[in-house]
Amino acid sequence: RGSRIEDRWIGFTLSQHLWAVYGKRWLGAGRVQTPVLGWIVERYQAWKENQGYYLIYSVSEGGEKIIFFETDKSKAKSAPQTASVILEEPIVWEEETLPAPPYTTDSLLFDANRILGYSASFTMKLAQDLFESGLITYHSTEVPR
């Protein structure tokens, strides 16, 4: 009962502050939701910082390719100018790869069977154990959010 009162007190207070600051009444905050969201943002920023750049050099038209990976953006951008090979027409582009959407129950069952050979009942037991351990959100959903 105490945590429910805390949830309402903290949630209502923080949510009203968000509404006042951002002018968006759909924003909400809570005792658990806010720190978890902060943790997600920190993890995402750490992930973004560890992303790198693939440098692909084609030796000949349709021929061999030389691929390098560079984590430093300035080094990646200057690589075509500092390479010890002559690049006739360097093409530079950035591409961001996003993570796959979260599993729905049916896609989880399908992939667990297809990739790992797990039965549906074993997969659901694993998912329930992960949920009860606090490692995943509730797994029985048909709509990824």
C-alpha cells in the first residue's frame, strides 16, 4: 500500500512538472519508470559512442574490396585523403543501423524453435523465468512498443 501511495505522489508531482516544462500532457513519470528510463538513455548513449565507421575501398570495378573499421569519426572522414592508395572518386555516406524491434510472443516462439530448436512450452518457461528475474518486461504481448 505504501509503494502505491509513493507511486501516485511521485508520479503525479513529476508528471505535472513535465507538463509545465514541456507543455505535453501525455508525458508521464514515476518512481520506477523514471530511473529505468534514465538507465535506458545511458545505455543507448554508451552504445552510440561505441559505434564505428566501415571504410570500404574497391580495388577495381566489381572486384576485390578492402574493408577497414574505424571508431574515430574524424579519422574515418579523413581516411580517403590520407590513404596510401589513390581513390578516384571516394563516396562517403553515413548509415545508422537500428536494433531489431522487440519480440512479440509469436515471433519469439518462431525464432526460438527455428534457430535454437526449443519447443513452445520450453520457450515460454524461459521467458517467464526471465520476467520473474526482472531481466525482461512481460513477454505475452502481440504489439511491440
